Amino acid sequence: MEQDKKNSAQRSRALLYVGILLCILVVAMAIYTIASNYKNPSKAHDQTRIIENIDRYFESRRQDFTIFDVPRNLELNITDEVKIQMLPTPNFTKLDGDEFDGEFVEIKRVDEVINNDTNSTINNSKNLNSNPNLKANPSQKLVINSSVNTNIKPKPTNKPKLAIIIDDISTFHQAKKIKSLNLNITPSIFPPNANYPNSARVAREFEFYMIHLPLEAMNYQAQEKNTLKVGDSSAKIESEISKIRSNFPKAIYINNHTGSKFTSDYDSLKKLFIALKKHNMIFIDSYTTKDSKAKILSSEFGNKYLKRDVFIDNTKDEKAIINKLKEAIKIAQKSGFAIAIGHPYEQTFKALKGFKSELESQVDIIFVRDLYEIYN
């Protein structure tokens, strides 16, 4: 019994010694930590700053989120300190004349817009300054509401305007060549037939296009199978335009392939204008004859009249095509605008590519739809 008491007392003393030793270690660590911070205060400051940054971060997230909300500005993916300002939206034009109902916003540097009070501000500078993830990205633009078509007219400048139409389009290869130019080229696409089975699908490759309608010529032997001729009935002409509307539901503008005989015949062209009006389409005159009655009928039907000024590739030579482009530029500089028509020849694409910088320095290359809306 006495032996048990002696063993118990020894265990108690051992535990006491261990407790005392642990206390000494804790005190020693505390003294060491204080001494270290005294010798290297920047380290302690950094630790404090990290904690404060974490607090600020979560504070900012509490401002940006609720349990029911998505993050503010998340889909904008802005990487620079910015202000976002709403621009006026005066009936922007979507593809083929539909109203544009998205919101167009411009991203500007804070110092560029700090004194600009004419537009409503989405995020004020106080909120922006409190968010370290926002940095300046000058001149970046966004279109919000990606569910709608966002094709809008180019920003106007004081330079003359030039519309370049490439006729006879019917293949995906031609579409690829046009798109590779990275210019606002207007393709004019053949209605589908046995020779052009894919033309309606090719049209979907473009932001904007028009229809290239075969009409009867004075002297042209290789006419297309679906060419409309002088003397065709109103029913036949309307049927052809109805098929075009079905195949190209977004098309508005249409120009003639050949057609010197048809467009010089008032009665035949009037039947065409009646059918076009029924299907909400507008005639652009390729002007294959000086006797064209398109100007007279455009006036009678309340349409603006636009016609071709220059055929650029009647001579399939790159230098000759560039000279024709220079001629188109001069007409645009004199009149304010011009229309040039070419074809999907290899020489035409080479000329446009090689002369691109010169074109863009002297004129604005715009789509026919924009030219129609701006002029006359």
C-alpha cells in the first residue's frame, strides 16, 4: 500500500515537472517572437497587411454579391481601371434593317471621362477605385446583350464613302476570299439554281449581302437559266422574287446581273419594282445601260436611287483594276460617295489586297445598306 502511494507521488511530481517545462517553452517562444518582430518589423507589417488585404477583398465581395445576384461586371471581364458610360442609342441598324435593341457601351480611361457628365455612368469612380481588379484599357468597346445581332453601322468620318460590290458570288471559296480581305465588301449573290446549288447557304457566311438578279441583256449569249426577260408576266416575275425572298429571308437589296435590255424597258422594270416592293426589297442599279429606267421608277416608288459608278475589272489585270479603284476614289472625293462593282477574279482580290491601305487612307469602305441610308 505504501509502495502504491510512493509511486503515485512520483508520477505527480513527473507531471508537475512536464507542466513547468511546457510553460517555460511557451514563454521562451513568446520572447523569441517579440524579439524577432523587434529586429524585423517589416515582416510583422507584411503579415498585418496581408490580413487587411484579405479583409478588404471579402468586404468588396459582400458589396458585389447577394445570395440571389450574379457578380457585378463579371461578364464584362474588365482588366483595367475604367468608367463605363452609356452611349446614345438612336435606332442603330441591325442586319437588313431591323432595329438594334442591344446596349452599346464604350470603355474609357477614368481620366478621359472624369469631366464628361453628358452620359449616364454605370460605375462611379469611387467604386472603381475600391476594386483593385479594374485597370485602364483605352478605346475598348463592348456590346452587351449577345443574344441579339450586333451588326451596327460604322462610325461616320469626314472621308468620302465608297461601296465595293463583288458580283456573281455563289461558292464558299469565293466567300472565304472576300472575308480574307477584311474590308466592308458587299457580296452580291446569285439566286440558287442547278449551277449555284449552295448560294443560299453561302449567304449565311456574310454579315451583309445583296442579291444578284439575272435580267435580260441586249447582246449576251451566256445568260443564266433563271433570267427574267422583257415581256415576262407579272406573275412570273413575282414568283421569281418570292422564291428569292424564301431563300434569302434577310435580303433587302438587289442589283441586276447583265440586264441592259430589261432595265431599259419601262414596263418590264415596273413589274419588277412592284414585286420588289411586295417583298420589301430595294433595287440598286448596276447601270449596264445609259437607257436604264431604274432612276425614274425609284422616284415613282419612293425609293432612293443608287447606281454603279465604276466597273473595276472589265480588264482582268491587277494594275488596270487598281487604276479603276483610283477612279472610284476620285468620284467619291468629288461627289461624297461612289459605288464600284467587281467580280470574284483572282486579279481583283490581289488588287484589293495590295491597294487596301491606300483605299482606307482616302475613303471609308462601307456596305451598300449604309450608303443607301446616308445619302440621297
